[in-house]
Amino acid sequence: MERRIFLKHTGILGAGVLASKYSFASTADTFPVVRVPLTKRNFSSNAVDAAIKTFQAEVKNKELGWLFENCFPNTLDTTVFYTEKGGKPDTYVITGDIDAMWLRDSSAQVFPYLQFVNGDKPLQKLIAGVINKQTHFILKDPYANAFYNDDTKEGEWKSDLTAMKPGIHERKFEIDSLCYPIRLGYHYWKKTKDNTPFDNEWLSAIKATLKVFIEQQRKTGKGPYSFQRKTAWATDGVPMAGYGYPAKPVGLICSMFRPSDDATVFPYLIPSNFFAVTSLRQAAEMVKSIHANEALAADLLALATEVAQALKQYAVVEHPQFGKIYAFEVNGFGSYNLMDDANVPSLLSMRYLGAIDANDPIYINTRNYVWSTENPFFFSGTEAAGIGGPHVGADYIWPMSITMKALTSTNDNEIKQCIQTLLKTHGETGFMHESFHKDDAKKFTRKWFAWANTLFGELLWKTLNERPALLTS
């Protein structure tokens, strides 16, 4: 996990170049050019550029059009590095201001572009390259969460007390790190009908994923993974000799870290276990259809069923105000942690990930809970209200949480309010950020965070296609 100081707008964005001082809009329709110039973009997509033109032609709000042009292509403009190795597409994807590829972030960053691939073959190859790269990384170490493009590189966390290898940036085991590549691959396969990325190496990566998940059920011991770090940050280390606090073996999967890269309190991270159920079922469908591997498909489905049953028994708790809700973390002994974090998977985002039905009454209660002051990481100030997390500390709201609230909503007023909030909290930069202060959006962290940018673009494009009146009125 990378720790950062809080940054005000300094004038130079990794996503583009912006004058340090400027009139935010010299006229009602004019905004500074902050997108990377065409000649300096890492990748250009005709389909994505066409979507930008469509959005700007149909949406009257010029600032929204400006934000969409800046944010939606930001992953392609600044973070992807495409090549071919052994005749196969190979795509390395950084998060923005960190030169490392997270299995989670890279999947999430390119996922919104899947809807355009059938009309843009170079874009399809780029995403196939992400799948191939992720397969390579998972086979290198399925317990690691982030990697370098150079398999020989030793990074800043090489001294972590875990089984580090060259080429690994960080080795924090997170369930979602193995779920996200399945999600990306599954939807790529459904969209394109292309089996090419899902070769025998990919099949081996699925087997490795299943093996790790079973090991981390910890039915016959603690398993092979442990992690410790010499650090002053409590959320960067794992207690109890690197294995975490005890958990009763109940069929759930232990995750030592959250998708924020912060250590869990109780090992059974509920949103990630829900995500695992969905991913295991998707993987089973793929291995059965593509590889005719009935045995592996059955094993994947058996684990999905076991985890799903355990979630019914152990994930639900009674809240005095909201009724039955999903806990964020549990240990199987009866202890639980009530909260939500902005990072995805979160309790709020489970619908977005296809992990839960929007009409599930417990999810509805949970959604109301996490967007309330009962959630210790819900912050409300003069600038905005939203969810943050321990990763950057108190009073800092993640735009991702506001975007996710809109993406999981069926309420027009709620969606419109979220978009309006995001519109006014980009800190006069034209981009989304990791987080901003609840009372001052110009105090933000990570000026170049591609996932937040692309996700916001996904929301705007989805809204234009499904609820255009929210943008055009």
C-alpha cells in the first residue's frame, strides 16, 4: 500500500497539463485543455473518442462534457502499455501515479471499455492483452496483488516478511485480486465470443485461484500465506505472526487485506466473499464451455455453493436502526465489524459486481446503513457526503463511493444528486481523485488515479444511454 500526503492542486497533472492558475471557465462553454495531447497518449480508441463526441453533442452541460472527455479515456490515454509477446497481446496497466499493475485496478480500469470492443478491434486486442498479462502474474504468485512489468525488478517492499519474488510490487493477499481477472475475462468472453485468451495457461491460473481459495478457508491449518511489514502503519501489517486474528472454519474464505490494501480486522471479508461466489460460478461456466473440463467446473461450483451457504449463516447481523444488514467482516465466532469502505468490492458495490440482487431486502437495508452516520467511515461536510476509509483517514471522501452509489441506484433523484456532487468536487482539475476533504474538494489525494476517472466516465455514459433526461435536462 502506498501512503501519500494530501495534495492541493499544484498545476501539473499526470493525466494532462494544466496551468497552475487559471480562470476555471473563461466563458460558460470554455474550459482549459487538460487531456493529454493526441501525440502523447498511450493508446487511442476510435470507439471511445466517438463516444466522447456523442456525449458532448447530446449533453447540454459543458462542464460534464469536459469532465467526460478528460476522465473516461484516462486509462487509455495515460496508463496502458501494449505490446505483443510470443505472438500474443500483452498489456501492462499502471494505476496512475504508481508504476505497478494491480490485478484489481487493471481489471476495473479497462472494464468500462468492453462495451466498445466489437466495433474497435485494437481495443479488443488491448483488453485481451490485459487478460494475458494477468494470467502471467497469477501464475507467478496467486497470493500477490500488484506486479511490475519487469519480472526481475525488486521494489520498495522487497523486505516484507512474506515469500516475495522479483517482479512483485506487493504481496498482500486479497480475495478480490483473483476475482477481478475472472470478471474481466468472463465479460470479455461473453461480449466477443473470443476464446483466444483462455488457453491452457489461463486454465492453470483458474486452478491456482481455486487452490488458494480452498487453502484460505483454513480448514486444515493456517495455509501457506503469511505477511508482515516493518511499518508504523497498523493497517499495513497482519497480526498473529502474519496470519491474522483467528477465524472459525465455517466455509468462508479468509482475506488478509481489503481492496484498499488495508489489513482486515476479522479475516472473513463479506463483500469479497460475495464477489468470490459470483467469480467462481463464472469461471465454472468458462472452463466447462471452453475446455470441457467438467471436473474443474464441478469443483468451482462446489466451492461457490459452500461459500454462498456460509454467507447466509454468518454474514447477516441485526442492526437496531436498520434491521438485518450484512456485516463488513466476521470471524465465524460471532464477532463482526460494522462499516463500509469506499474501495470495491464494498458492501455498497455488491450489486454493481453482480454479486447480489438489487431487490435483496438485506442489501437494501445495508445500502441505507452504509450511507449513514452509523457507518464510521461515512463523512458529511459542507462540500459533500460520502464514504471513505482508513486508507487515507478521517473526513476524506472517495469519489468512487459517490460514483458507486449512483451505479447501484434505481432512483433518478439519487443518481442525479450523485452526478451533481461529483461535478462540483473535482477540485477545479477536470479529473476525479482518490479522495477529497469533506469541506474542501481542493484538498485531495492522488492527482492521477485512473480507476476513479474511468469509473466516473462509465457512470456518465451509462446514464446517457439509460436515463438521458438526468443529463440533458
